[in-house]
Amino acid sequence: MKKLIQKVNRHLTHSIFLTLCFACGSSSDDITDGENPMERDFNLILTLETEQDQIGDLSNNAMAIFNGVVWSVGGNRSGVRDNITDIWRSDNAVAWESVSFNAFSRRTDHTLTNYDNKLWVIGGRDNTGDTLGEVWSSEDGTSWDLITETPAFTGAVNHDVVVFNNRLYLISRNIEDPDKTSVWSSANGEDWELEADNAFSGRDEFKAVVFNNIIYVLGGFDPAVGVLTMTNEIWTSTDGATWSQLEPSSIFQPRYGHTATVYNDKVFVAGGLGREGSSLAIQGNLWYSEDMINWFEYEPFRSDTGILEHSALTFDGKLWLFFGIEAETGAILDGDVSGKIFSILEE
């Protein structure tokens, strides 16, 4: 089983200590308690749908909804060099059917996006640790076409892709200048236009969502600093080119490797790797916001078990959490890859 220290060692050199001094940058350490001053008018039901499905244990895969079906591409089984190329599909998000094992090379930390009646796989990291720039597309999830091997953005890993204004928007740490995060857009997956060379400081493993016709980027960490520096910054854009930082009145703890998902007119942030004081800490909490300014923890779901490098989707009227690295909250050296699938239903 994959130990969390293997994941951490991707970003640290040689040794890692239980307690680290973080260069926090502009991240907020003055976290409010997240209690909602107004009575919460909804309840969530959490269901463990399966401990283990046909896919098995998996993390760092990419998932999307396409033609009413849930799709999973690539990911990591148990170690830093244990990437897979498997493609799976499910009609109900629980029972899975294998589609392909060799459509393209093994990869992790890539993206899978539903756009223009096709599935799109962009970037990632191959089994040697090299960054990929390939753009692949498929009309059925089974047969795949290489659209470009040398896109204008060069390569992308630990990035995110959203569909906005009828275009693909790729948000990624600049490979050639890691102090920057660049934004590119494309109408066809082959020709990419630079929308913002330096939208904000460079970061990896953030999450991007489109909410109320605005792009938001949440969290991440700065790989250029040399230590794991989580952030809880939220950056926003109405056009993909001009970006500004929000100043929330309450906010989740700094983190990366989390998920951010739109469900029932709210954005939910789940899990990730954060910190408690100066120590790394897996997050076992769920936060939500209706306006991206006021964030509240859904306290009934606070758990002694946390998760990171998982996937999340809205499907069949529920919010779903898939796979990832699972460990006791606060633990940093003893996380295992999980095959669990959870659903969350608002009532």
C-alpha cells in the first residue's frame, strides 16, 4: 500500500521531518471556527457505497461525467512509480467496467474533462516522473486520438482544467518559470492561447471550479519555495485573463490535494493535506460556501480519518468522493491508498 511519505517526498529532497517550518507567504493562519451564524437549512447524508470496487485501490486519477456515465482515467496504485493507464466506466458510480489498459502511456496528476461532446485528457506525470504535455480526446471513451504532443503551454502537471465560455481553460504552474501560474485557453484542444502569463504565484495541486459563471482557484502549495507551503487563497476571474484574490470572511485551513466541487448551488471543499501549527496534517473535514466569501465547516462530518489525492464529482443528484490516500487526521507518514467510494446527499 502506498505510504503518504512517498507522496511527500515528491516535493521534498532527501529527508522529511515530522515538524516543518513553513514559509507561509500570504496564506491566512487566522482561521475562523467556521460556525454558521445562521441556522443551517440543509442536512447531508454520508453513505459509504463500497469499501472496494472493481478498480481497486487508487489515487491521483482523473474523473469526469460523460454521456451520463462516470469515467476514470489513469492514477496511482501503491507507489510513486506505480502509475497506470487504465480507463474505467460506471453507470452508477459503484460498479465499474474496464474499457482500456493501453490507450496511452501511464500517467498521474493529469486532468479529464468533458468538452465539445468529447473526453479530454491533458498533461500529467509519466511513470518516470517526467511532465507530460500531451492532449488526447475521445468521442466514446474507448478510442483515443492524440491531438497534440507539443502544445503551446509545453507541459502541465498538478494543474486543473475547466470549461468556461465554450472553451477549455488550463490553469497550471508555468513549467519554465515556476514562480508563475499561467492560464491558457483553447476551442479545439490543439491551438492554445495564453490568457494570463502570471495570473498569480506558482502553485500545484490547487482546484479550479466554475461557479455562477466565474472561475475560482482554491488552495494549493508553492513548489518554488522548497518546502511544502499550503495556501487557502482563492483567486477569481470573470474572463480567464484578469485575476484577483478574494478576501473571505471565514475560510478553510490551508491545504492541497483536496477537492472543490459544485453541488446544489454550493461549493464543497473536502480533505487534502494541510497543517496544524508547523506540522503536516491530513484533513478530515468538509467545508462549503454559497458565495465563496463566507465558508463554513459542515461539522457533523468532521472525522478522525482524512483523505487526500482523491476525486470528487456531482452525479445522479449526489456529491461523490472517490478513492485517494486515507489516514488518521494529523498523520503524515502512514497513509494508504483507498478503494472506498462515498456519496453525499443533501436533504
